[in-house]
Amino acid sequence: MILELIERLSREAGKRELDFLLIGGHAVIQHGYPRMTLDVDFLCRTQQRDQWRAVLEPYGYKVYSEANAFSQFAGAPNWPKVDLMFVNDGTFEKLKKESVKKESLRVPSVQHLIALKLHATRSATRSSPQKDWGDIEALIRLHRLDPATQDFHDLILRYGGEESLVRIREIWQRFLMQEVHQ
């Protein structure tokens, strides 16, 4: 059901020339970490908010929560929720430029996906930051992302702050220790 929805929405967005990146749990899956997720998350341009609403409404989706940078939609009982995160054109272009194609979709680079996850962990309204941290840890291990690498270090500080950098260094050290003992 979820993959069918992603395909349908992708097709509809293409017809309307709407840019988007698949983010959230499905992007994590595309980067090699299989996990359960029951919603669909897209990163979109802020200026295309109304056009995205027009994409979702024919499928019975209605907004149930909205803020400046987010719209959350619920549809028919058996269909997954859809979350849209909106960013300005500059941010979107930067993420799109470094995105990767996975199957027929574009997803942020691993580092940018981690930046999005770090940003989410700092949100006061985030109900499950531990799930984000599980994704961050899995992506770091799978893609062997060393927080001492300057670009990754800077990204962590920018989107997660010093606390996140300390935590990610600990994750990295545990990972290295496990590799030594294997």
C-alpha cells in the first residue's frame, strides 16, 4: 500500500512538474537500513505548498496538522499518512544537487538525510527522537561516516549542536571497537 502511494504521488507530482525528495523512514530504507515506517515523508519547495495539496486531495487526503514548514495529511483508513516538509528554494536546490537516485525516486544524500534527522531530534514537538537517533546510528555504521571528517563534523554541529556531536562520536567509537573485535 505504501509503495503504491509513493508511486502514485510521484507520478502526479511529475505531471505537475513538482520537485520533491523522499525523506524520513523510506529514505533511510533506500540508503540500506531496513526498518518499519507507516507514513510517507516528502521534502518540497515552500512555494509549491498549494500544488501539493492539490496532488493529495484527489486521494482523499486532508490536512490534520500544519505549521510554517510542515503539513501533515491523513487519508482513507487503510492509506498511510503523508508528511510534507517545506524548505526555501536555496535549501531545496542544495539538497537536490547532492541527492541520489534510488529506483525512480530522489533521496537526500546520506549526510543530508542525517542533517534532517538531527534537525528533527531538536524539535520540541518531535514525539519520537529515539527513532531518529536509531536511524542516524544505522546510517553512520552502514556508510562508515567518521564525525572527524570536516564536512560531516560541520554538518553535525550546524544541525545537531555540540551534544549531537558528542553522541555521534560515541556511536563512531563503539562502531570502531566492534569492528576491532570481529
